[in-house]
Amino acid sequence: MGKISNGQVGVVAVLSRGNSAGLVGGQLYLPQAWSSDAARCAQARVPVAARSYRSKPEVAAALVDHLLGQGLVRADWVGGRRGLR
């Protein structure tokens, strides 16, 4: 209510089987406004290599590629869900 607040948005990978699920990967999402503000990123200690903008689906795809490519998980299929705002 009239306040500006900061929050963090994450993109996560969850592996599930039956009634069980577990978090297997995750990464913080960097909004486009932040990625173009070097001073803000430096103050927040965002590593230079992580300052380029990627959409949430792009971040999710990179997580899945990493997990499958490194053999860290096996999956018959991959699905996605857009979270709450």
C-alpha cells in the first residue's frame, strides 16, 4: 500500500515420481530492468557473468539442459508451469 518492496523471484526444477517430489535445481531470476543497470547489479553483488537478461522460460530451459546434460537426473518428459505473480 504505497510502498516499494524488493523481493526475489526464483526459477526451480523439481523432480517428481508418484506422490514424491524434490527440488533438484534453481536459479534466481534477474529482471530486465536490473540486467541493464550495472551499478544496481554491482551493489547487489550480482556476478558479471549472470547479468545478462534471460526470460524465465530461458532460465528454466538452461536448468533442464544442465541437469540432463550432466546426467544429474533422468526424465521421460519435462513440463512447465507458470507461477503466481
